[in-house]
Amino acid sequence: MTKQETTKGSILILTSAILWGINGNIGAYLFKNQGITPEILTMYRLIVAGLILLSYDSIKNKKLNTEILKDKPSLIRLIFFGFCGILAMQYSYFVATKHSNSATATILQYLAPFIIVVITAIKDKKMPSKEIVLPLSLGMLGIFLFITHGKINQIVINESALFFGILAAIGLVIYNLAPAKLQEDYPIYQILGWGMLIPGISFAIVVNPLKVEISYKLITILGISYVAIFGTLISFFTYLIGVKLIGPQKSSIIALAEPVAAALIGAIFLKEKFKVYDYMGIALVIFGIFLLTNSDKKKQRKESTINNSLTIEEQ
């Protein structure tokens, strides 16, 4: 990895984090000022992004690939990934944003890495290692400060925001874990394309946007377009390229700029008000994920060293 690749990759990851931070705040603006609902915004986001991804894949391969839809086990996995992962994550995130703000929804969604740690511990029937316990504790303390401001008998954020924020985190967990088998057999463009389009169309049938009175002003159209294109497609591609250049560990650390960006943009442009406990909570969650990522990195290095030693002994 050259210095130029490291710089380029870091900039791309930071760009995607900022785009996501802006994305949540644009959603908040549309909900509060333009009459857009989380249902409508999620529907447009999934359908537009899904169509663009499948169009790109079709142009690249000179045909629309539907193989993933014809294989029953793959289709079941795709539906689970699309509805319980992508749809649950994005819709719940926007509902949490509507009932609070972008920073709150983002920081609650960042519970996902800690939930994965707990799921792994239960699955392996093994307590988390000492390296995991500290970041897990810091993350939980950060969330506690963020939602209670240090008082155990009160919740200072909207209960709907808390519920859907946690649901968004669970959706993000499924989004990260569910497509593993699919990725062995199909390109990511097809998985994400169909994984967005199918729930998007299904959601459109349930929501029926024709029955919702929305004034499609220029600002509304621009906002929806940003969420679908910059907040989904471009941010996804910049993150993907960045991960390829600098690796997932560094990428996940730099991506922690997202809740910071969401909070700053909300405070500056939407006049969102945050207290000291909020900033303390955000800082603890970010630091916890930073330590969690580093512990994974150290574990991988240790396993790599052991494997190399075994290879040398065999030789």
C-alpha cells in the first residue's frame, strides 16, 4: 500500500462518511419542512438506487441478470437480506431521524458492532475476550449517557426514536451478516440492486405514494435525489473503493466521522441543540468502536503470526 493509495482511500472513506452525515440531515429537513414521510423517502431511495445498480450491471454484462431470482435458496436469502436488512435499516433510521435528529439516529444505529459482538458470544457460547469487554462497556456507557443524560430513571430522547434507532442497528447487523453466502455466488451490484428494488416496489404498493399529498417543489426533488444518489449510490461506491485501497479496519475507523458529521451539520444548518452529555455519549461510542476495530486487527495479526509459525514448522 503506497502513501498515495492510503491518502486517496482515506479521503474516499471520509467523503462517504460526510455524505451519509448530510444524508440524515436532509431526511430530517424533508420530514420537518416539506411534508415528506419516512415511508415515501425510503421507497424512493430503494427504487431509484436499485434501478441504477441493476442498470449498471446490465450495461456491464449486456443483459439483465436474473439468475439470483431463479435459484430458490438464493431468492429466500435475498428477500431476507432485502426486507430485514436493507429495508429495516433504512426505514427505521429515517423514522428515528423524524422523531429526533440525524445525530441521534446515527449514534443509535452505531450499536450494530456491539450487537454483533454479543451475537457472536452467544453463538460461540463464549464470553467476549478482555479486549472486547472494554470497548463494549464504553459503547454501552456512551449510549446510556446519550439517551438518559446520566439519570437512570429517565429517557431524554423520544421513545419512538429510541425504538426505531435500535431497530435500525439490528437491520444494520443483518445487512452486514446476511449476504455472506450470496456474495460467494453473485456480484455485489446484483445483490444490492435486487435487494433494494424488491423491497422498494413492495413498500410502494403498501404506501401508495399517489394517496399521499406531497408538494413536489424543487427543494423536495433535490432532497430526494440527494438521498437516493449521493446518500446511497455515490457514498456506497466511494466507501467500496476506499476499503479496497486501505482495508476494512482503517476504513471502519475513518467512517466514525459519520456521527460527528451528522451532529455538526445538524447543529449548524438545522439548529439542532445538543448538551454536554450528548457529546460525551457520541465520543464514548466512537472511542469504543475504535478500540473494538483495533482489537479485531490485533486478533487477525495474532492468528496470522500463528499460521505463519505453523507453516514454517511444517516445512
